[in-house]
Amino acid sequence: MVVGADKNPVGEVLQLEAAIDQALANNLGLITARYRPANAVDDVLIEEAAFDLELFSSTSSSESLSAAKNSSLDNASIPESENRRSRFGVEKNLSTGANVVVDTGISRSASNNNAARNPDYSTDVGFSIRQPLWKDAWMKVNLAPLARARAAADQSVFELRTEILDVISNTEIAYWNLAFTQAELTLIASSINLAENLLEENRERERLGLVTPLEVLQAEAELVNQQEDVIQAERAIEDAQDVLRELMGSVSFLDDLSGDVAVRPLPAELSILRPMAVVVRDTILSDSDAQAQERAIEVQHINKILAEDDTRPDLDLTARVNYTGRDSDGERAYRDAYNAAGYDWNVGLELRFPLGFREARANVRKADRNLERETVRLYAIKQQKALAARSAWRAVNAGQKRIEVTRTALRLNQETFEQARARYGAGLVAYRQVLEAQRDFDQARSNYLSAMIDTLRATVRLSRVDGTILARNGFTWEMMEALSEAPDLKTHPILKEIY
């Protein structure tokens, strides 16, 4: 595993499964993407809250003192009065668009002037409803924002799945890229060992007078060239380690990093390639981008419903009934209201509409175009995915053939080099031929490694396209459900320091 800043044991081999686990838990890009589904879930709750009960209440108090009598009927030289009012109720919006209110109120007035009751309590218990009949009416329209929020939440989940698959595939490719650079260094080390043996052999042959100093110089030059390759290979390993570390998100590049990342060697055999038609079919069926786009189309459908609703006039049915009571005692006044000692009711229709509906109709046209655009985009996504699947399949197919060819070339060049070296030892050929055979052998080994890593990359990309990369690495979407929740930064190996 990575050693140094991430506190993994020195010398331990980092398994691919562990690298992917760390990337899924700590990758900073994925951490950022995980907030979208969590926010989308709250958006659903916000839309659901529009139908929650709402309590309301109010209370007020006032006093009045006249400067003088207002009328000859006043029995007080300076009329004085006091008024108190309180109201309490509950309100709820229904899915039909109706607004329902149940409320009650009590008022108390007292005066030093003429009054039939002093104090005078007035109470009422009422019920009112406003039901739209045209615009904003019925469940299809009023539940549309909630349905839109749910579709957007599903869309965010599929968008997160795309991020997850990208992180897995990028981590796997980075892992094998590091394995490739380490294999290249091993190959160069083997070539250096071979070059050192040939140099020692040439020096001994020179001492015995069997070769000229030229052969020794050629062997020395070849050894120096191989040592230069080591420098480049070590740099490539360090770069590959940093790419993998960044994807895993478990170390900070702001700190000093020590130690190396040891990974498994490149696999000797690759998975069997499935038929192209099967790969393309699975790609279309499992593609998260297409599934997210289908939810985007659903959102546009809902937007069109709401835009069309705005082209209708406001026509509302209103109704209210109040049962009232009045007495010099508040309790008796309330009892009278509940016994329907008095009542009043009203029913009415309210109509309002803008002339021309120009803004609303323009919004409908925009909604139609947006829906068409997203539908075309879905088809384009499926086209692109099918094309990507075909291209990736051909890359794997060509890579597997290339592996067989380079494996054969490697075997032949190895035999050629061994024969050239034996003939040189017998004094039948010049050292130049041995040198050329060695270079051809080294190039054949490098070509074989390149064929292996290119095909392995293509295999990972193909599994990313057709959606099989999840199962290849032992995961299911059910296991990924926790990633739809907002991350806990306090547990992140880097971000906990800045939380």
C-alpha cells in the first residue's frame, strides 16, 4: 500500500480491491458529486412540505380614549374603550389545489359608555375553502412539482452512478499503469544485468586477445544507454504512483510523501471477449447517462404540464361558513358559537386572467422545444454509447491479437539472441550482431508489455462502457447506496483536517 503519509505498512502490496475501496471512500471528485443526491432528497421533502398542516394565530389589544363626547347619547363625559382580539386556526393545501382553513376567534370589548353588554364577547368558529377550477386545479398540476423533484432526485442518483463508474475505471487503469511502469523497470534491470554480463565477458575476451577494444566500448556504451532508461523508468513510476494516490484520495500532496506504492504484476491472461452485439446491448441497457437523461426528459414533461397550466385563467370557487356567538361572558359566547346561535356563510367565484397570455404561451413553446431537445439528446447519448462500445470492443479484440503476435515475436527474438550470443562465443560472428540481437530482444519484450497494458486498458474501458466493471470488481449497486448520502468529512483522511 501507499506508505508514508497514509500510514500503510512499508512493503505491503496494495491490492486492486483495496485501491478501489479507498477511491470510492476518499476520491475528492466523488466526494463533491455525493452532495447532489443528498440535496435532491431534501428537494423532494421541500415539495412534500407544501401539503403539510400549518398552524397560525394572532392576538392584538387596543385602547381608545376620546377627547370629549362624540354624541349626546354618550353617558360618559370622556368615552373610553378597550378591545382585545385573538384568532387561532389550521391551514392545509390539498393535492386538488384547494386551500382549506379551519379557524376560530374571540374578541372582547369593554367601555365606560353606553353598551348592551359590558364587557362584550364575540366568538366565531369557521371553515373556508378556495378550490381552483381551471388554473392550478386538480392533482395532475399540483403534484407536478413533487413528481419533478422525485425525477430530479432519480436523475442525480444516475449521475452519481456515472461518477462512481468513472472513479472505478480510472482507478483500475491507474493501478495497472503503475504495474506496467514497474514491469518496465524490471525489464530494464534485466537488460542491464545482461549488458553487464556481456561487458564482463568482452573484457575477459579482450584480456585473452580474442576481441578488440571496440567490442568492449560497444558493450560499455550499451550499458550506459540502459542506465539512462532506468532514470526515465523511475520517473514514470513516480508519476504513476501520484496519479493512483490522487484517485485514492488518501494522502495530501501538500505533505512530504515517502515510500513507494507496490502493486500486483500485470495479469498473465485477460478475460474472454464477449460478442460485439451482446456488448452493445448491455451498454444500452445499463448506461447510467441514458437513464439520467430519461429522468431529464421526465422533468421536461412536467415543466410542459406546468407551462400549459399557466395559459388557463384563474377561476376559483370560494366558500366560507362561520358560526357565531355573543355574550357578556366569554365561555358562554363560545358555547353559543358551537351551538350555532348565529351564523353567516358565503359562496362565490373569482375570475382573473391576463389579456393575450403572451408570457404563458411563450413558456409553453419553450417547454415544447426543451422537451424535444432532451429527447434528441437521449438518442444522441445512446448513439454515442453504442459507438463507444463498438470502438472499445474492437480495441480489445485487436489488443488480444496483438498480444499473441508480440508473444510470438518475443519468443523468436529470444531464440535469435541466444543463438547470436552462442555464435559470438564461438567466434563465428561479430559483437555487433549480438548487440543488435539484444536490442531486438529488448524491444520485443517492451512491445509485449505495451500490448498487454494497452489491451488491459481497453478491457477496463470496455467494461466501463458496458457496465460490467461493477461486477468485475465485486460490487453491486445495492452496495453503493450509502454513497448517495452526504459524506462525513470528519472521517476523511485529508478533509478532516480542514473541516
